[in-house]
Amino acid sequence: MRILLMISAVFLTGCATNSIVNCPPVKSELLVACGDVIAQPLTTGDQYDLARALSEATKYGRDCRARMQELIDAVKTREKVTESIK
């Protein structure tokens, strides 16, 4: 009878333990906001200067969007892991 009580106590303590979820941290470079300067100011105002500024602004937008999408993916993955454990 004692053995049966000890075995049942062992099984019951396993049910009472809390599981701790340690999600991987989000990369620090993803937590940096996009910069304030999109492109260097126009110096001459001719078509080449405008093309340079537009090229810089396009690159800025693509880089910022890529970082944001990676952050969104990381957060969604973290939410899926957290939900699967609950």
C-alpha cells in the first residue's frame, strides 16, 4: 500500500510543476528604429542630384522594410511557440 501511495505521489507532483517558457531574444539590430535622415539634401538640384537622392531614399525604404518584416516574422514565431505551450 505504501508503494502505491509513493508512486501516486510521484505522478501527482509531476502534474503540479509549472513549465517556464524561455523564448529566444529578438535580435538587437531589429529593435533599432529607422533613421531620421532618408537621403542627403539636394546640393545642386539638377537631375543627377535628384536621381542620387531618390536612389538613397529607395535603398533606405527597402532596408527599413526588410528589418521590419524580419521583426514581424520573429514576433509571429514567438507567439506561435508561446501558444503551442499553453
